[in-house]
Amino acid sequence: MLLKGFWVFHCAAVEGEGFVEANGAPIGAGLNGEVASAEAVGRVLGTQAASPLSFWIGLEPGRVVQLDDVVVTRREVPGHGQVLVAGVVTTVEARHEGASYDSDVFLIADGALPAAVVESAEVRVTRVEPEVFVPPLPGSVVYRAQSADRDQALYFDVMDRRIPMGLGRDGLPLYVNFDFLDGTRGAHVSISGISGVATKTSFATFLIYSIFNSGVLEAEAANTKALIFSVKGEDLLFLDHPNIRLNDAAVGVYDRLGLPARPFQSVHVFAPPRPGDPNGVPHVSARTQGVSAFFWTLAEFCAEELLRFVFADADDERAQYSLLVGQVAARLRAWAAPATDGGAVTITVPDGGSGGTTSTCRTFADLVDFVDDQLTGDGTRATWAGAQVPLGTVNAFLRRLRGAVRALSPIVRGDLPPDRGHSISTSDAQVSIVDLHNLPERAQRFVVGVVLRGEFARKESAGTARPLLFVVLDELNKYAPRDGDSPIKEILLDVAERGRSLGVILIGAQQTASEVERRIVSNCAVRVAGRLDPAEAARPEYGWLSAIARERATIAKPGTMFVAQPEIPVPLAVTFPFPAWATRPSEAGPAPVTASRRTVADPFAGLPGADDDVPPF
């Protein structure tokens, strides 16, 4: 609650001199009795009640504090010694002391009415050290926290493993405790904000970059992986290219954060094949190196029961045909066998059903047609769906399945050349990017669900949380909505609740946290908000933001985020640096020198004289 109607006094202050508190202790005295250089900004007000949780200060003439400044004061407590009370400025106000009416401002400006301009600030206490919860005494000198005092106030001194997440309003680094990211004491990050303004994806990639380059991973850095799903154009496909817009000022910010100003060093991009391309060329236009096409063969589709991810909408789970999905998937797994090395399948229905019907499917459309024939045939329907399934339910299932043919045909197929890599793997590079922007929404859901299931199963089978896998997923409200159930939502809930023990860390971004499954958001140890819609900011999901921070979030500029972590009782306003890597094709510098492990060998390499001929162009 904001306290108003207070009076402030001026205390004499001379810049550069040592200030003495009312209890006689030097203003810069540390817990060990040493005196540190600090700037006194004012004194604790006596006209407003001070508590161990918050207090007001009157500012010295000529002194200025702004929101998010860190300040400290001290009090001598009998039996406990000197107690440090530190906090963050949450409100700053200025007023005419002596004015009674609104019109008095004109008289004061003309010199006809005596009054003084006074400024005061509210401070939310972040730390009391030692933990003797007593209020600061009125008249105690308050000073701007520096060096060790600032680290104490923000708990940076107790973070054994900390990673920089940007600069504070004072231009100094702010950190997040890695113990709350790697599963030691917590895990997962939730980032909310308006699309295109809140820079959610940019902050997520910077956080990944900081983790990889801050040294906190030590020997594990080489094996720690990041899996990023890209849904917004080809902007994330150039993380390993330098940003040509990076200037000296931005490089200086990286220096202050203790990070190198360079692009990601190991990146591999996976993209879907171009529709209708018989060779399965990746469907990207701006990037030509370090890109692999991904798809699933029909044999994999049947053997791994991927049919359920075709019906990955929350509405599908509420429909009556959800049971039929599982039945058909089980039949395909049991009756389908690989037909060729290209991934086609031969489905043999056993005797007693359709008389031993056999069919070979080479495209997803072939498979759908076969299932359609089986479910619409009077003699075969019971074999696939059971005798109790109504015909209306079967028709609803088939309508949905036929509607998926166009979306999934490029990525579920058995007609491409054999012996070619097509799986999405995080082992090829430190950062694996799955490009989804050219896929319809249904296909995007399919890819996200299948890939997450595969990676989570791989971590489960490994039986150890190390090395870590960070998963960056935008539009989380689409994959894990608050209402309804779906296969993808089940996996994301599993990641949120058990991923911490398995080393799978979710960094989810969404426009509206109020539309995301509650259990996923509640399991996120670190919560971040960029620019928020005013109506969304009023939702209870943002209760971790103070009233003032909610108002500020509605006007936050791109690059400013409000970050809450368990150790610090107030959210911190963070400004993260301009990306040192290209965030769109137009910013990309020269291509990286290192090649991906999946680079296709030159078919002419090794031929005699291959390097001697000068090309005629």
C-alpha cells in the first residue's frame, strides 16, 4: 500500500563527508566495522511509520533516487550489534511542503507563498542481516548501496552459482541463482508479455547464452544442450552469425556482465521438407548451411503410435473419438511392418478381420485412405474400432484425420531416399533449433509433441539429470492451455513436475500466463514479465508483481523485463543487452566457420584434378 500525506525534513548534508547516524555509527560501516565509501541520499522519515518490511525516506536537497535503486541503512540493536536493513525503492514522490490548495502552486512559483519542494521515497525491505527484524529508526541516514552492500541487499553474496541476466537501473549487473534453474533447488522459467513488444524470445535466448558462457556450467558446458522451437519466421536461424548492428556500447555492456560479445558457437537447424519436393530439401530460404530436413517415416509413425499427436488439440481430448484414436494407433503398431528402406509400411490385417487384407502405404495420404477404407467398411469396422463404437464417432474421427493430410504429408512420409538422416537430435550441436514457421498449426503441434516426448524419454532412460537440456518453447498457452487435455499438455506437465529431477528445464514464453495450465506456471521458479496488457496485468497470475511493478509493466520498453526469483522478495527490473547474434536474416554477418556434423559430403571430393579446374564463371 502506498502511504501518502507525509511530511519530510531536510538534514544537513555535504557531499563527500562522512555521515553519522543517530546511533553514532558511520554511514558506511559494514558488518565487520569497516567504513565503506557511500553516497548518503536521505534519512528515514519519522512522520510515517517504519516497519521491518518497508519504510519511507526523505531525500537530501540535491539528492535523487529512482525506482529500483538499492539503498541501505543500519541500526544498533542491543545484544545483536549492528543490523543492516536493505531494500529497493518502489515509489518516489515530490510535493510542495506548505501548500494547501492546488492553486497554491502558482503562488509558490511566483514567490508569493513560502513553500519548499521536498522529495521522498518508499523502500521495500529485501534483506535484514542479521535477521533481527526491527524497524530502522527515524532520522537514520540512508545511503545508496554499493559493492558488498548491494550484493547483500540482493542476495548476490549467497549465490554460489550465479549467472548475469542483465543490468539494473544503476547500470550494474543483476544475477539469477543458477540453483533455481538447473533443478538443484528449483527449475523452469515462465516469460510473459505482449507479442512483438515484450521481447520474450530475445530474453530467453540471452538467458541461454548467459548460461553457456558465464562459466557456471564448468566442465558440463560442452554437453549441456538447448532445444529451441522457432515459430516466428527465420529470425532464430542465425544465432551462430554475428550481429552486424552490434556497436561498441553494446560490447561494453557484455564486458560489464562478464560475458563475451559473440554469437552462439554451436548451432544446428532442423526444418521441414519443402512440400512436394521429392528430395526432401529443407524448407528455408535465407540459410543454406547447417540445416537438415526432419520428418518421420510411416514405419516410425506406426511403430511409435504417433497417431495420438495428430489429435493434439485440447478439443480432441474432449471429443468422443479420443478412445478410438488409441485403438487405431494400437492396430497400426501391431499390424504395420516396414516395406522398404525408404520408410514405407505394409499393413496386414490378420484373418478373422478382413480376411487377411494387405496394403502398402508410401505416403501419409495412402495411410489415411487405408484407415478410411477399414473404418467405413461394414466388415472391417469392428476389427479396428470395436463393436461398441457408434458410426457417428467413427465419422468424426475420419473427418479430423482427413483434415490432417495436407498439414502432415510433408513430415510423415515413406517416399524419400533411404539411408538419410531425418530425425531431430540434440546431439549434433549445443543449440538445436527446430523451425516450425512454415508448418500449419496442426503440424506444429505434432512436431512439438513428438520431439518433446522423444527427448523426455531419452532423459528418463539415461537415469541421470546431467547433462542438462533446456527447452525453449514460445506460445506455451497454445500447447498447454488452462482448460482441456491433450498429449502435448500431458508431456509439458510431466516436464514441469518431473523435469527438474531429469535435467529437462523448460523456458516457456506466452502472451498471457492466465491462459496457461496453472501447474506449469506454479512449477516455474523464475518468473519474468515484459510489456503486459493492462487487463492481463490485473490477473492473479501476476501476484508476484507489486502494484507499482504491474503498472510499470504496462509501459515497459522492449528490452526491459521484471524478474522474480525465490531468494529475492521483490521483482527486479532488468535491461538485457543488445544481442551479439543475428536476430533476423538482415542482421546476419559472415557465416560461421565451423561446420555441422550433418554437413553432407561433397560428392566430387577426392576425384583426381577436382581442385585444379578453374570454374568458367
